[in-house]
Amino acid sequence: GYMMRQGEKAGRFWFVLRDRVLLVYKSERATAPTDQLSLYSSTFRYNADAVDDLVIELKSPEEQVFVLEAANHFDLRQWVRAINRARSKTDPGEQERTSKEGLMYMHEKSERRGHTYWFVLERALLSYYDASGRTGSDVLGHINLGSSTTRTVEKEADGHWFECKCEKTYEFRLESEAEMRAWMRVMKLGKLRYWIDSSEMSAVDVLCFNGSGYLMKRGNNIKNWCRRWFRLKNTCLLYYKSPLDPMPLGEVDIETSVVRKNDQGMFRFEIELEHRTYQLEASGQVDMNLWMVALKNAKPKRSSTAAEEDDRAVLTRREEFELSIRNPDKEGFLVKQGVTVKSWKRRWFLLKGQVMYYFTSAQISPGDHVGKILLKDAEVRISQQGSKDHAFEIVTRGRIFFLRADSEEDLHSWMMSIERAIAGGSSTKREASPSVTQASSDQKKSGFLMKKGKSNRIWRQRFFVLDTNLLSYYKPQEREPAGVIPLENCSVSISDESLFKKPNCFVISTRCRNYFVQARDQYEMACWIESIKVHSEKRVDESMSANVKLFNRLNNVLAAHDKSIS
């Protein structure tokens, strides 16, 4: 399988462990290894307790060192198991029983004529090369025998024939019956060995697969392959540049997706959505199967009745989408900045409810949208990027969208419409000023702020949610709050800029602690201070009214008691 090699010869290579030798190839199609390391009397070290450490270090007696990084924890355990098994040297005749090579004539039933190739069988993988042999020629193709069946066939042509059914149907011809029986026997043994190993892995490690690891991802605009860290969370597949990054580069909603194998590569598979198809490549066959099973299991299972209802729901969503195209709350051109390639491109935006769709042009139809922005619990604000005029930002839980309008009037019109959509309103409702909308005590307010830590005194970005008399803050991509600030009997004021040498800071003072928070600009700071004051004053008014009611009840009881005595 594929692993990353560190050191002087750094890069992504294809590794093959054969007997006690670890061979290094440039790719799975390469014929000659570029490097090798003997595991005889070698030292072997890896960190089994670290969460983010996927490194394996091998050192031979000749001081040859291999520092390798696996794709995920499952892949790490498989390599550790295989290396330990190779160092202890299992049955030496196993490879001889499950490997074979030689010339055969192959005819694929979908083609008119066949050819003679040099075949190399290793376990359940049958590779074929040019008839001149494996040396000096590239592999022409592979046949996976994991789900194959073989049987002899009678044909009028010369020679002895047998048939192999897998993804396609192949017919093979040999000169002698003994050679044909030998090939069929080795194919069956390789298939059996493959499923024994797979069942051993599924009994222990497949259940421990946590849905995270490295995959190769193909870009949408620039068709290059990049290595990304993927994390499966419920029905959302997030991908990062590395496992240490707090914010993902993107996310894939797999709830209504189709996961299938891609025939363009040995270990490639794809996730097909309505508006885009994501092409991914795993580090090996087992790794690809694990990801495909995990993605399919992450989608909610449905009965036949539920499937029919789901089909009707899809039709209903499609009709709603067509209706939103015909009757949107707002539509028009905006310039949007890309998330990976930081270029600005002109897109046609369509706002309906709490969803913004964007298209490449104004000539739109259902299913042609490039992407969408979910406005639930989002925040819209003026951008601080001074190089661009009429720019604003939409802050969501997963990403910040940078947009630019054509004019000042268009900027305010879009921000007003988006604020009403976030508040749950529509374009037919009465317009309200941004401060009143954000400071309303009947709705939530949310957004990113910088917060100063209590112990380590470090400023970190947190997602704040203001609801009734509680101010909760979350770490990025976390559903459970990292902390809760009670607003009862609290005070909020602007902090002295010379105290932290940071602008736009304010302090929330409670009975137990002072919370220091930094906003992006003065407008955002004023909105947060006003909202917190409104929520805290509302709580005070409620408690005062409750005390007044209790006092009136006590007076009534005392008055009735005095009247009964008299």
C-alpha cells in the first residue's frame, strides 16, 4: 500500500512487503523497486498511544533507516502486524502456493480477439504484462480475484481453456491440461488466502476503524491530486490539510450521496452528489474497502417503505428548489473568493429562506448550482479586507465566505436580506436596522470571537451563541460547548486598549470570573455588548417582577389575617 516516506527521499511511495524485504516503488504500476530494506535483525519502533502519530521507524543493522507515515490508524496497525509477522518469519512455502507467473492467452468476452500476455499472480491480484516478460515492461492491467469463480470450458479451438468470472469474464488458454489445473489451483488458493486475511482483519480492526485518515483528493477546478486528512462525522465528511488543523478546508454531505468504485485507478472511489463528484484514492485495497463501507454505513438505513418516502421527499425538495428559482427572496451577481485557490470569481447568487445557492451564470436550472451557503446560526458583517470595496463576510460554523457586491447600495441590500433570512424572516417582512435585529432579545445571536484563556492566557477563536440568559462558546467543529457564561447579574463594558494592546476588546464580569473577549471591529463589538445587556436586563426585569408578585401575595395574606382577627 501507499505510505509517506520522510527524510532525504521524502514523498508518497508504493510499499510491498515480501518475505523479509520491504520494497519501495514509485507507484503501484512500477515494475522495478527504487529502494529496499531487509527486516532481518532490524529494529522496529512506533508510538501506539499517540493519537496523531502514525509514524513507523525501521532501522537495519547496516544503519539504513526508513521513517514512514501510514494513512490512518487502521493502516498503521496492519503494517505493524505485517512487519512483526515478517520479522518472525511465517510459513516459507505460503508465497509459493499463492503466487505463480507465466505465459497465457487471454480473451475478454466483450472484445473480439484476445492476446498472449505474461501473467504474475500474487495472492488474489493477477497482473499481466507484455508477452516478453515482466522485466523491462510496464504492467498493462490488473484483475482482482477476490470475488472470482473459475471453471473449465469446452471450446473447439486448440488448447485447454478455463473461465474466470469477476467484474468481467475472461477466458484463458494453455497448452497442457496440467498447467491449466495448476493455474486454477493457485488462483483458488490466492482467493482463499485473501478472504482469510480479510476475515481476520474484520474481526478485530474493521470495528476499530474510526473514520479518519489520509486520502488523496482530486481538485474540482485544478485537476491535481492533493493529500488531505479526512474525518467522518455523522453524515458529514470533513477534510483538512493535516490532522492538527482546527478548521476544515471543506465538507461533503453524504446523506444523499452515491459511493462507488472508480475504474480509473486500482484504489480509487468516488462520492457523487447532485452538483459535484468527489474523486478519492486510498492507500490500498483494504483501506479503500474500509472507507467505502464506513461511508455507506454512515448514511441512514431505510426500509422499502422509507425508501419510497425518501424518493418522494427528494422529489419534494426538487420541487421546492424549482419553486425557489422561480420565486426567490433575492437574486443577483456577487463576487466570491475561493476557499483553496484565493481567486475572486463572479457568481450568480439566489437567496431563498435560510439557504443561498450560487451558480456560474444567470442561466440556471435545478442541479446546476456550484454550491450553497446554509445561513442557520450564521452571521453577516462588513469585511475588514481593505483592498476590496463593498466586501462583506458570512460566518458559518464550518467556514467564512468572503463576498463582494458591485455598489454600496447593493451591499446594504444583500446584508439586509441575509440578516432577515438568518433571523427566520422573509423579504415581505418589515425592514429593521441591523442593531435592532441583532440585539433582539427574542432571537439567538451567534458568531466567532477571540477569547482570552483563564489558565494559559492565550487568545483563541471560539464560536459564541447567545440564548436567553446564557452565553455559550464552542471550539471549532464541536457540538458540545466548551464553556457557558451565565448573564444573570453580570456587567459588560469596553476594555482598556492599553491593557492587552488589542483593539475592540470588551469584558463580561460575572460573580465568579471576568471574561475578556475581542471582536473583529467596533461595529461587531457594539452589537455584542448591546445584545448581552438586553439579555441580562431582561433577566433582571423578570426577577424583579417575580419579587414584586411575591411581595403583593404576602401583603394579601397579612391583610386577610388581620381582618380575621378583628
